[in-house]
Amino acid sequence: MQASATFCDSSSRYGLVTRFLHWGMAVLFAWQFTSVGARIFAEDSPFDQFMWATHKPVGALLMLLIVLRTIWAALNFSRRPASVSAAASIGHKLMYVLMFAVPLIGLIRQYGSGREFSPFGLPLMDGFEGGRIHWMVDLGGNFHGLLGLVLLASIVGHIVAAVWHARSSETTVLPRMVG
């Protein structure tokens, strides 16, 4: 019974699966934002070439993880710790939407380009002959980066709020996710 309690979420803390998904995705998002930073600030450098080559495969992995994370959150919904405020609840929902939308839009753009996509050597999309599907490519061009910046801002806000709550004596938010 105890192993199940640590594996699943409870009203006082998040379980092992939730924490693994949270921190694993945090590392991967840091990787993604670093790859974009390398693209902007060190274009054509060996660091940029290495990092940028990983951007799409890591984005596809993040898409898979957010789907798994959403399913896991739904399965644990009645057991999860309560939100500390309406603002925290809205912020988390916004992050979930953005964590889903940003890689989805990237995948739509990839498909619309007509090029094959095999992240980590696993065939995900076959390429196709003919022209691009312009609305798909334009959707990605117009919104993938923009929503990625909004996601970055929401993540920074999330971190600031977690640190602020950790320093205040009114809540014990951080230990719920740290372990």
C-alpha cells in the first residue's frame, strides 16, 4: 500500500510519476530554450549546430510526455494537492495548454513542409511529393516561436512563484514536487 502512495499523487504531495514527468520535462524544456538561444546568439557555431539538430526530436519527445503527463494528471485528479490560489490554478492550466500547443504547432509545420520526420530514428511522418501545405507551414512560422516565448515567460513566472512560496511561511508548495 505504501508503494502505491508514493507512486501516485496524494493530497499532500505529488507521487513519483508526476515528479519524474515534471522534472524530466523541465530539463527538456531547458534544453529546448538553450537550443533556441544558441540559434539566436551563436548562429552557425558548433554549439548551435549541435543544439539545433536536437530541437525537433526533443520537441517530439516533449509532445509525447505532455500527453502522458495530462493523462496521468487526469487519473490522479481527485488525489492531487489543491492549488494554493486561483492564480496558481490558471497559471498551471495556461502552461499545460502551451506545453501542448507549442510542440503540436511545430509538428503541424513539419508535416506541412512535406519533409520526412524521424525523431531519434523512429519514423513519425513520411515525406510527400508536391508542394508544401502553406497554411500548416504558416501556422508554425507565425505561432510556434511566439507561443514558445509565452511558454518561456510562464515557466519563468512558475519558477518565481515557487521560489516566492518557498521563502514565505504561508505555504509549503515546493516540497510537494521536490520529494
